Amino acid sequence: VYIRGGIDNAVVSDGNCYAELTGPEGVSLRKDTTLLQNPSTTDCRTISINTSQLREGAWTVRLIYSSDTLEGKSNEASFDI
């Protein structure tokens, strides 16, 4: 599973970017990543998760960014293992 996203119209050098996953029976998982600055945006580096680390069933994922001055969450996405 590959998770990636970015922050439009903001160039930041600090903060936290991570994915929150929720799976079968309420299992939750957090995967942190680093930031990648571009001239007019900031991206969260791609998060890679081996499917052997995830239980079979339905999962949801949301990418979250937070810093001292900005905060944001992606829409929730769903996938099945």
C-alpha cells in the first residue's frame, strides 16, 4: 500500500506528516513520514506499507499534517486487503 499527498499553496520546513489507518475490529496504525519541499507546495514523502503487516478486511486511511501554524487532514479513503 502506498500513501502520498501534499499541502497545496504552502511551503513549510517543519511539522509532522503521517497516515492514520483503521482496520478490521478497530485496529489502528500510524505511519510517520518526512516532508519534501517544492517551489510552491510541500509534499509528504510516500509511505509504503507491506500488506503482510495488515489484517485482511476493510481499511480506511487519512493523511494528516500539523505544525505550529498549519493543520490539515485529507479526505478518508478506503481499501480492502
